[in-house]
Amino acid sequence: MLLCWEEIAAVRTICDCPWVTCGDFNTVRVMAERRGCSRITNVMKDFSNWIEEMELHDPQLKGGNFTWFRGANHHSAARLDRFLYSREWEETFKNIRQTIMPRVTSDHSPIMLQCGDWWQNKSYFKFENWWLKVDGFKGLVDSWWSEFVVEGCPDYKLSMKLKLLKQKLKEWSKQIGGELGTKKNKLLSELGDIDLAQDSTLLTEDELMARATILVELEELAKIEESRWRQKSRILWVKQGDNNTRFFQRMATAHKRYNNIDRLIISGEEVKEPEDIKLNMIEFYKNSILKQSYGGLLLSM
């Protein structure tokens, strides 16, 4: 069993793409996963520790509690089979579900993992808090605003200038986001070269100063990255400075999956196509609003 886990771990280290493994792991993680289990064994602890060390996600099992049965009345039952997937896999797919399928002849129930790609929905403009952490941002906005020339009444001028500013911000954000990523990779490469040189010789004062400067710049970039993912995750209760970007990324992905609708049941029929789902939802709320009455009056649109 341990040898199998080690082999999977070895394969995992050479793959940084979306990754999933599955099968009969011949053990459980908690007492509830084995009928009649009264204590947590060392093997159970080792299995859970291995999953955590591998940074794999163990999704909830739908359709039942156990995947293996023995005995006429299923006196012995356990959840021995499961899918485990990486953070990259979780961030790639929109609606991951692990479901037990009907068991015919085997003492193991087959399990099915359903995923599905993200829909490419229209992206709406949002002000990003991390923009405020970029040097020169406020001055840039002032410069753009003064360049916009719009004729008309004050309300119209304000509306049009905001639209022009929105377009400028979208273009700038895309450009600066790429530049920050390039800068981060360059700094990490330079830091690696200095550390490699330090293995064989003492660093000069200039090299020590350069290393300190790189660390300061990397810290500033990390703050920008943290701010970006903090806003996407909508987690406000983690105090400023608790830099755990991976946590914020996973929360943002969870929000995206929670808000996703991948199917509807309409008049007993299942609708899966994104465009059909959208049209049916529009029709439903359109009819609902048209039929809604208040104080005996029919609302009209």
C-alpha cells in the first residue's frame, strides 16, 4: 500500500498540469467511512497525511456512503474507492461531482467523476483594489481624466468620461498585469543566480545590496498579488498581511463553482446547453415580473 502511494507521489512531482488519480486505496480516512469502525488506525492517519502532503482534494461522495460491501446483509462496508484531484484540476473545471453508480456483480461499486469546462461568460468591468498598489496609478488616472474632451451637459459629460476611463483602465490592467508577471519571473531568476553564486563564494557588498533590493521588490509584488486574489475570493475577515494567495485562489474558485448553474429541470425535461439555460432563465423571470401584481395593479414593462 505504501509503495503504491510512493509511486503516485513520484508521478505527481513531474506533473504541474491538472491532475487526478482514482482507484481502490484499500483503506479509509475516518471512522464514518467504515461500518462498525470504532477507532482511527495508523494506516488511516497515514492515508490522510499523504493526501494532504500531495495537496490533493478528496471530494464528497454522492449517492451513498460506501463503495465496497461484503456479506449478505452488507455487514462489512467501507469507502475504499475514491477520486483525488489536484488544485489545478479543481481550478480548471466548474462542477466536479463524485457519484456512486449501480453495483452489479462486483463487491465494489463503480464511481463516476463528472467535471465540465468553465463557461466563457462575458467579463464585466470591476474596479480592482490592487491597482491602488501600483506606483503612479492615481497620477495616471488624473492624466487620462484631463485628456478626455466631451461636449454636452454635465451629466452627459460625466457619463461619457467614465466610459472612456473604464476602457483605459481595462487596457492598462491587462498590460500591467502581464508586466508584473514578467517582472516577478525576472526577479526570481536573478535571485536564483545570486543564491547559486553564494554556494561557491562569499557575496560582495554590491551583490548583497542587489539581493536585498530584489527581496523588497518581490515583497511589493506579493502584496499586489495578495490584494488581487483577496478581492476575487471576497474573504474580508482575514487580516491584512496574512499572505496566503493559494487560499484566496481556492476561495475564488469555490465562489465561481457555487454560482454556476450547469443544468435546469423544466417541465420534467433536463436542459444542459448554456444558451438554452440562459434563454429559459430570462423567459422565467420575464414572465414572473410581468405577472407580479402589487396593490391589485399589474406591472407593465
